[in-house]
Amino acid sequence: MSEQNAPKKNTPRKDNAEPEIMEKIVSLCKQRGFVFQSSEIYGGLKSCYDYGPLGAELKRNVKAEWWRAMVHGREDIVGIDASIIMHPNVWRASGHLAGFADPLVDCLDCKERGRADKWPQKEPGTEVEYKVIVDSQTGKKETRKGLVGKLGVVCGACGSPNLSDIRRFNLMFRTFLGSVDPVELLARALEGKNLTGDALKTAIAEAMNETSVFLRPETAQAMFTNFVNVQTSMRLKPPFGIAQQGKSFRNEITVEHFTFRSCEFDQMEMEYFVPPPGFAEEGKDDMYWFKYWCDERLKWYTSLGLRAEKLRLRPHEQQELAHYAKACSDVEYEYPWGWGELEGIAHRTDYDLKQHEKHSGKKLAYFDPQKNAHYHPYVIEPAAGADRAALAFLLDSYAEEPPPPGTKEGRTVLRLHPRLAPIKVAVFPLVKKEGMPDTARKIIAEFWKHQINAAYDEKDTIGRRYRRQDECGTPYCITVDGQTAQDGSVTIRERDSMKQERIQVADAVEVVKKRLA
Ligand code: GAP
């Protein structure tokens, strides 16, 4: 639970931040159908995004690779698909209802709103100088001075120490389950009562709580509440894991960097239940498994092409850890705005199972037949985000290449790992005559038959068609040309090297399949 409850460590911004790369990626995403602003025709909805045809494929591929690595590729992890709305007591037990709140402050000078734990810290009583825009038309600024208040924080935007008191803000989206309209409930509860202030708030809260439910802010809790169901139905023995992918929702105050932080996102989480001290196999204690998962998860990103030098594992400092956590490390990626979290790997001890046991009154323990005793497993949790991973893969694969010697045209290319690429192979007829389109369509039909996502294109020059595919990351292009009718061969061009070779039409599916394996 590294991103939500734990205090944030401010990641230093890079001096040479490259916002133009972000602009280029956002623009490419729109032009090539990866990501669109949600409800764009109505002016857009802040922080909500729609994945277009190529983006949907990319995200599906990211999730499929995660599932392959975490579930299908091993015998100790099983997957579930739980409901998004859970019993409200789940969130009481997990601490989300009580503690899932950001400490918000408003700047009284520039009106910026932000998190007190993320804004610059200064010794209370220190005099600070800051600049405030006094004319919004011209952008004219005025220099002011002030003393840092008891919060010990200044505005993250203008540096002013004039801030409001902290207000708590619940990050969970509330909704209502049941046939009675919440407006009806409120009206009934308040009718004839002349309430104000705290008494009014309490009456409203009590009325709303009758039917309130919440959209899950993480997928993890269903793995804890289903621990016994899964363990007994699948006859599992720790160490074993329960994995899940799905939507999570957080009413984030700061939504930033395109899809990096948004209010609705896809998580890919796995809870790995390991024997606690006293029950563990020699040499494989809980810290062994924590390290194991840190290494595995880092490797997953490099195996799919993220450059190792853009990745690091950042162990949390003691004061960053949630009170129940024994350790936590973030897999961080160097985004254009600096290092930021890609995935968190947390050692959550037996906190969650015990919390749910306490709140539900149901035993959530494992019976160890060898020791003839029950125990609560410790939990190691690698928690990743599919949107954030997709963004990192896009950023990392983006390249602008200058024109090769003797030519005029450079190219933009997404060097996505072939398994992540939305379109695996494009098939072109060199010209729209001499039966070439028919042959190309026959070839593409073979790819579709083998569940390989393939695209057909016959518009523009062959060079432009290659460029179009390079820009959306297609690793292979097959061209039917004059020689095809003579000897049954086509060219296959590889995206990164741009090298072409001739292969037989009959072998095309096998050749591409082998390269994707
Ligand atoms: N159960 C633990 C948990 O949810 P987290 O660090 O809060 O931990 C895990 O979230 C991952 O989910 C993050 O590393 C990130 O990839 C993704 N994530 C979290 N909040 C997000 C947001 N607002 N937008 C996009 N992705 C987010």
C-alpha cells in the first residue's frame, strides 16, 4: 500500500526535465489512437482517459504479460476476479475509511490546493520570501514576505506560508446500494430537525451510511477476504499467492502526468502468503520472499524491454513505512519529470488477515498439519498499475531517428517489445494491381486465423506505410511484390533494424510466431 497511506517522499525533480517528450507522447497517443481524453467532445473530464484501438491492445498486452508471468507461468499463484464494490466493513477493517484521507491545504495567496505532506517543509517561524501573481491579465508578480506557520509547510506553487488549516478528504468514491434513493433517506432523516454544524453533519453521515458503499481504491482487499475460500478450494499450502487485475478508483487530489496518476486505473496486484517466523522453511523466511519478489518484479520490466538504466529499486525509509509494514521497496522508472513509482512491493506482515479476522469474526488462518498448529501467513505484495506500466513502456520505446545517410526523411518509432506491440504484423501489397492486394489479404487472413493481430494497408507509398507502422510500434511488415507471383516469396522488414529479408508466404505465420515467442 505504498502510494495511498504512506507519507510521500518527495522525488527530486530533474533540472533538465523534458516536458516536450510528454507533449509528443500525448500527441502521438491521440493521433495514432492510443489514448484520448475522456468525453472530449464535451470539453473532456479531468484525469479521465479512454484507450483507443491501439492503446486498448497495448494495455491488454501489458496485463496479459503480467498474468502470464504471475499466474500461468507458475504453480504457486492463482488468480481471482472479485467485485469492485465490497462490503463497507472491508474498508473499515483495512483502515481505508478511517485513514484513507489526504491532508489537504489551500494557499491563501495563489489559491493552489495541495497535500500538506507533499509541499515544501520549513521550520515554523522562518521568514520566507515569495512571489504572487497580482495581475492575471499581465502575469505581473509581487514579492511578499511572511512567517512559516505551525504546520511547517509552504505552498508548493508560490512558496507562500499563508495556508488554510488541514482538511481531510476521503479518497474513496462513495456510491449507494439499495432501492431507496439517498436523497429520500436524507430528507427523512433531516425533516423537522433544526440542525446546524456538527449535529447536522452527524445526522447526514448516519443517514448516508445506511446504504453507502465504496468503489474499491485497491484490488488487494479481495485477496485477503477470500484467503480461506481460495486456500481451501485450491488446496494450497504457503508459500502461495493470489493475484488479481482490475479497476481501482481514487478521488486523487493531484492528477498528473497524463495517465500516470488518474482517478480510475487498472491495478495488477498479487498477495503472496508465506509462513511467518517459526513456520518457515530453512533459508526461506519472509525477508527471503520479500527480496525474491523485488528481484522478480524488476526483472519483469527489463524482460519486456524497459532499459535497465531507467529503472531502480528504492527501499522506503523507516518513516515512509506504514505502521504494520516490515519493509517496502518501489520499482521506480525515470519518467521525463524525474524518478517516480511504477510498482510498490510491500511486506505487510500478517496485518490484513488479522484485521479482517477481528472485524468479521471469521478465522483467516492456515492450519499447518506438520506442526499441528494454525498460523497467520505473512504477506508480500507486489502491486503494479497497468496504466502506469503502459505509459512507461510507451515513453521508454519512443525514439526520433534522424534521416539515414543520403536520405531526407527521419522517422519516429516506438520500439515496443514485440509481445507488447498492439499490431504484431502489417501486410502490404507493393502496388494496388497485378493481384498483389488479393495475395496480401490471403496472408493476413492466415495471421488472424492464428490469433495474431495483423493490419492491412495499401494507401500511400511503401515508405510512408512503413513509417506509419514504425510510429505505432508494429515490429514486422510483410510486403507482397512482383516476385511473389513468381516464387511465392515476400519481404519481411524488421522495425528496429529496418532490415528486410525474403521468406516464403507459406512460412510467414511460423516466422512471425517464432519471433513473438
Ligand atoms: N495494494 C497496494 C496499493 O494499492 P499503491 O502503491 O497505492 O499500492 C499500486 O498502488 C500501484 O497502482 C502503483 O504503483 C501504481 O502503479 C498504481 N496506481 C496507484 N495509484 C494510481 C493512480 N492514481 N493512477 C494510476 N495508477 C495508480
